[in-house]
Amino acid sequence: MDNTEQQKFQVFFNNKFPDENDQNNNSIVIVPSKDNWNDFTYRARIHIRIKALVDSYDLSTVNIQVEGFIGFLDDAPSKIKTLQELAEKLNERLLPATFEQYRFFTMLYDMEAYRKLIRSLGVENTREALLALNDLVALSEFKPGKKINEHAEMTEVFQLSFVRNSESYFAYRNAGYILHGLTEENLGDISPSLSINFRLDGRTNDHDLTFNFDHDNVLPKRIAIVIGKNGVGKSQTLGRIARAALKGGRELTDASYGGRPIISRLLAFAPTNEAESVFPKPRRGQQKISYQRFSLNRSRRTGSRNSVTAIIKDLYRSDQDIKGNPRWKIFQDAIQAIAESAEIHLPATKYSEEPYFPIYQLGRSNEERKLKRFGTIDWKREPMRVIDGKPLPLSSGELSFLKFAAQVSLAIENGSLLLLDEPETHLHPNFISKFTALLDHLLKETGSSAIIATHSVYFVREVFREQVTVLRIDSNGNVKTETPRLRTFGGDVGAISFFVFGEDSPSPISIELQRKLMSQELSWKTLYEKHCDELSPEFLMQLRRLMNSDINE
């Protein structure tokens, strides 16, 4: 910052935070993180504590702490390369952090860190605090003429530490909107096109797939589908996407320019608890993207903290939002896809005055009532439907709905990519349309995208044909990808099934029945009168063609 600029906040370096009462108003203390995260010895991770005077009339203050990164330009008079190097000499002594001496720059860890400052300090104080920190997002947004960003982007610490993780990279590109207010956050800046290239053992050519998304189109195109027969590599495609994103390799790219994909978080959903069969285990400190893995089935352990109620309870306690929209409200709006959702309640413990809490009313409580209810929700029992005061169990499909909506609402971030492997495993075909509506709502509210690997043509009819990739293996063992020729959105399930699976030919059981009926050597009229009430018109027509053909021969 220039010496001529008057700063509201004064910044200090130290090796540990002082007591909150000892920290001056409108001051910022930066200390090195003790996290052993591997960033190629740059040790750029830091903790930042801001003490701000938010009301000069009653002298009320706010203390807020966030995580971030720090780097130093090469031309700094101090010759300092890492904050640890400096902090070891301080012995708990606050050192004024002037840009002229240290040529430092910072950035917060993720989108939520920027939102947290806005919620606690307000727009103006956040702007002043971040500019005092030489935060690269704030400088780009409010001081575009400064050369700090240009020089910082060229440093190795920025390239190998600041934006090594996809969530930080996404924040660097998109958090500037938040600095104008929470509701100004921009959605849909995730990569509009993703390409994955890999080869499976035993195959003679590569799987080469491209998925396109459009968040601005009137027609919703936030969901892509991979479908095909068993053995074509549908689930393996999702697994390879996850592994490539975690590794940061060249297998997964933004197809629009061939470079690094813009994804903030990766959420993977497997059909069972044996998630490792498709998706890799999260490995903290070794992955290039914020990643969580879930199972779509319900926990079989009684009282599991991964029960549907327990997840909803955690979500109810969250104070986070995306684009000013609380996560709890995102969840409440999403579950409107469930029939009569106002009847769904959470069970209470025996210590509560109320036996059940309606989900739709929970978000309307004041802070005191919210805390009391939170403490008396019985997370060991499943949600239920309450009609005229009588509790009734939810169906397995409804519980799957609730669990999925709560998991996503709690874990998703602006610009997330969701991978869902065979979600139809726990859904009746009639529920698939509602599940897709629920998923699309979650994606719309968070600017995110999803890829589904499925056997179900019911999912195909919920998206447009350019969102569908059909995988096939030809007679030579080569992998082929196709886009349906027919219009899939709202299309005929039978027609879609025929294109995808070629299910126009009779089944083995059907062929055997035809053979038995023809071996009886009865007339067509006799066969028809005897079986017309039990056999379909299609089967009977095929049988008559075969009988006529046999006579002609």
C-alpha cells in the first residue's frame, strides 16, 4: 500500500495471537499456521484475527478469525521468504507489518472465509481490513491499478501454495463479488465443459468423454447423464473423474480451453457404504480439491451419527449461506419435491415439551428457541410424517430424499461438482423425477453441476439429449460414445430404452414361450382365444408373424 493512503486497520505479525483483550481495536494480527500441509516448503498457511470497532457510538467490537495464505515479493527490503522465518524471532512481540518493508500479500482460504468477514464486519469494514492485508481478491476488485496482483501471480508461492487447492483457486476468481455484499455473490462460474480421458484395462482405446453444462439457459442443463449396458465403464468414468480432480492431473480438463477445470468442491455419492469400490478415500493434505464422499443408502447402525436426523440436525445448526441464502433454507426449499413435505417432522427426546418438530417451522425460531430445540432433537431416531398428531414412518425413498438433500445442503459450495453413481438403486422409478427436481434445485441455488452414471432411462428423460452420453462397446472391443438422436427430455421411456440398450428384440423367456406355443400346433384363432387376456398385443403380433412365416415356409 502507498504511504499516502490512510488505513483504518493496522496489521501486525506475531508467532501467536495475544489475548483478545490485549489486541487493539481496528488491528489485525497474522500468525503462521501449525498445519503441516505440503506446499513445497513455502509454509504459506496463516491464521488472521481481526478486531474491529463496528459501532463508534457504543464502542462495540467484533473479533473474527479466518484462515488464509501469505507470500512475499522477491524485492522486499526485509528479504523474508516465509512468515515462520520471521515469527521465530518475535517471541510473542507484535511487529508492525508494513508493505514497504515486507512487500507481503495475502488471500483468504475459500469463499466461506470471505462470507464470514462480511457477516461479522459488514461490507465497509471487510473492504478496509482486506486492503490493509493486501488481499489479492480485494486489490483486484477495488484497486485494479495496483501491480501487486500481477507480481504476486508470477511468484512460486502463489502458484504452488495459494491456488494449489481448487477451492482457493475458485475463491481467487470469484470471491470479489462477495465483497460488495452477500447477495451479490455470482453463481454458475464453474467450468461449463469438462473432459475426461482414460483407458481401462483390457480396452483397446481410450474413454474420451466431454460433459457440457449451461447455467444461464432458460432450459435447465446443470445435469449430465452417462448411461449404457453393464461393463461399458459408466461408474469407472465417475471414479476416474474423482481421482483426476484429486490429483490435479491432465486427465480432467476444462474442455473450453484445455486447461485446469474451475471447480470449488467435489462431492461423490455411491449407492452403498462400500464407496471405495468406485470413489477414492479422502486423503487430507494430499488432494488438490476439497472432496467428500457419501453413501446414498441409510446407515444400518442404530443411533448412528450419520443418521438422517443427525445430518439434518447439523444442518439446522449451521449459520453459513451461499449468495445470502442460508443453507437451511436451501434444504427446506429443496425438499418441497417430497409430497406433503409440511407433514415431515423430526423426533424429540423425552425431555422436550413437544414430541415432534415440523421441519418447515424450525427455521422460523428465534435464537433462544432454536438452541432449546436443537438440544432436544433425538438424532437417534428417523424423521417421520405426522398426520393429525399421529406419527407415521417415511418410506425408504423419502428417507433417501431427505438424507441426500441434507448432505448436499450441508457440504455443497458455490461451483461444486457432484458425482452420483447409480442413485436409482434406492429409488422407485416414480421417485426419479422428484429426485431430479430436488437435485436440480440444489444445483441452481449454488451454481453447481452434476454427472450421474445410471442404468435407468428414467433419468435420461429428465435431461436434454445433449446432456446424455451413451457408452457402447463395439464388436472389436472398442469404446464408443453417442448422443441420442431422439429428443430425450420428457421423452418416451420405451423409445429411449431401445436406443440405449437395443431392447427391441424378444427376451430369452419370451422366445422360449413362443417356441412352446408354436409346438402345440394349434391354430392362431385357438391360441388367441386361449391366451389373449394374459399376453400383450405386441407379443401376440410377434407370435402371429412367426406362425405365418412358418406356414409360408
